[in-house]
Amino acid sequence: MKAYNVAIVGATGLVGQEFIKALEQRSFPMASVHLYASDRSAGKKLYVGHKEVAVKETSPESFHNIDIALFSAGAEISRYFSPIAAESGALVVDNSSAFRMEPKVPLVVPEVNPEDIKWHEGIIANPNCSTIQMVVALYPLHKVNPIKRIVVSTYQAVAGAGSAAMEELTTQAKLVLEGKNVVPHVYPHQIAFNLLPEIDVFLDDGYTKEEWKMVEETRKIMHAGDMAVSATCVRVPVFIGHSEAINVEFTAPITPEEARHILVHAPGVKVLDDPSVSLYPQPWLAVGSDNVFVGRIRTDISQPNSLVMWVVSDNLRKGAALNAVQIAEEAVQRGWVKTQK
Ligand SMILES: NC(=O)c1ccc[n+]([C@@H]2O[C@H](COP(=O)([O-])OP(=O)(O)OC[C@H]3O[C@@H](n4cnc5c(N)ncnc54)[C@H](OP(=O)(O)O)[C@@H]3O)[C@@H](O)[C@H]2O)c1
């Protein structure tokens, strides 16, 4: 079996750390691994398996002889370095929002549209964390009974905003419990013991950019340009694990039992749905798991042909690093990665 030279840009971050774990846990065929971050982290050592690897500052030379480059250092870094990496011959899988809506860049969730990987021109985009878990849960139903409309409300963990946001929640929670004043840095308001219906910037139509991403990315991944989607994205004081309440209208009638039957057999999905014993997905239980958990599946009593469900996943795993590694795996298995001479 071929082995690949892999680079991780943003290796010291929350997603970067999950990249390392996912590559190891899934025995990704690596000939070598190269860790990159900012100059602040240069020289820092991280374990990859039992081996210590020194982190280097990212530079245009970082991609020489690299076959696969996994990016998780923010959109600005991706916009600058991803084309350089692709030009050097690497397959780039980018976690940021930089290229997701570019017509020539596939936006991929392997359980939904793996075939789109084939038309990449060097860069493949990993969708937004909230979008990934929603389409993994809804696509198997859509294949059987096409979806007409989705209304989703998210409950997104602070890990979605990086390591600084995790620290902010810890610090604020302590301060609030000690009766002290809180000064927000990462978020516009206190996040501890609070909810913020603002993720990313506000747009002219009153939606946020995060909500817009859920609409447009869902349509692109599911090849459903006309699908009606409306999202409300809310930051909640949970460390890791995004949750979503989803109302979905189908073309034809569908019962909760039919939906459960389809989802039990769907790739990447685990159904946890027994109200009699309070069994339903929770972010705390999803941490570290590769699954998208679905529960509380019920008929939407307000509208025909509609269901309501509760969907939870680890945003750092399936919502970010795992999905990107699965894209790389698919590309490798289908022979769509060039190896450098
Ligand atoms: N967190 C999630 O759930 C999630 C989900 C999907 C996508 N994403 C995307 O993944 C990216 C990273 O998220 P994260 O949560 O891992 O953030 P994070 O914990 O804040 O980590 C950011 C990483 O970027 C690196 N970095 C910052 N400035 C850099 C520079 N000038 N050159 C090279 N590297 C630089 C940092 O290195 P230093 O340690 O040296 O500063 C660190 O490794 C973002 O684009 C985010 O939108 C995140």
C-alpha cells in the first residue's frame, strides 16, 4: 500500500490536535507527517503516535514533497497557503470557509457526495461543522423521500470558535461562580451561563453568516439548489458538541418509524431514541465519538409530511477533523491523490 507525506497546518489548534488523533486512530497510510502553525508555536513538540514531531512555522516552502495538506488555521491562512500547497502538487483538504462556495472547489461530506472529490483541482473544502452533522442525518432520508424544506436551530459549543473560546468559557464560569465581573474577549457578551444568537457576522437580511453557510453549503453538498432552508445559530455554554433541533418537510408522508428504520442503517449515524428511558443524544455523550447521533424523532404536528428531530455530534471530530481525514481516505482509496516523485 502506498504511503503519503502529510502536512497539518494549524497543528497546535483544537482541530489540528484532532487531525493528529484521527490520522493515528484510522491508521492513515502516512510516510511522514509535518506539523505547521504560526511562528508562536515554532519549535514546540507534539506527539504523533509515540514519536515527537517539532512544529514549524508555516511558509511557502512547507509544502515541498507533501502529498496531502490538511488545513485548520483559519480562512486567511488557507486563502494564502492552500493555493501554494496545491500548486506544489499536494491535495489540500481545507477546514476553513475560504473556498467552500467556490464553484471549482468540491465541498464534501463522504457519506453524502464522495463522487464530488473526483473533480477537485487541488483543493477540497470541508463544510461548516453544523452543516456536516445535519446533512449526515438528513441525506439518507432525502434519498428516499426528497426534502422540500428544513428549519434548523443550532446549539453550538464554544469549541467551534477555537481554543481561545474554550478558555473564555472556563475563565468566565469561574468568575461568575465567585461573584466577580466578567469581561468578554472572544464573544461580544458573556458566554458562561448565557446563550448568544450570534455566530459569525450579521448580514443585510438579518441572518448571520453562520446561518447563511448552513443554507448554501447544504444545497451545494446535497446537489439541491432549490431546497428551502432557514437556520438560527446559537452559541451555548457547552465545551464540545453541537446540537440541532431540525424540522424537516418531505415531498411525501413519512412516519418516525420509517425514518428511524432508514437512519439505523445509515453510514455515520447512530439512533438514540427511546423517550421511555430518557434516551436521546447529548453533547456530553458525543464527545470523542465519530457518530452523528439522532433522536427525539417525531411527527411535526404543525405541518403535513414533516418530522422533527434532535441531532448531536462532536464538532471537532465529524464536524471538522474526521470529515477531512475521511475525504483524504476516499481520495486515496479511489486513486485521486497524486504522489510526489
Ligand atoms: N473548532 C471547530 O469546531 C471547527 C469546525 C470546523 C472548522 N473549523 C475551522 O478550523 C480552523 C481552526 O479552528 P480551531 O478550532 O482549531 O482553532 P484554534 O484552536 O484557534 O487553532 C488555530 C490554529 O491556527 C494556527 N495559526 C494561527 N495563525 C497562524 C498563522 N499565521 N500561520 C499558521 N498557523 C496559524 C494556530 O497556531 P498557533 O498555535 O501557533 O497560534 C493554531 O494551530 C478555523 O478555520 C475554523 O473555522 C473549526
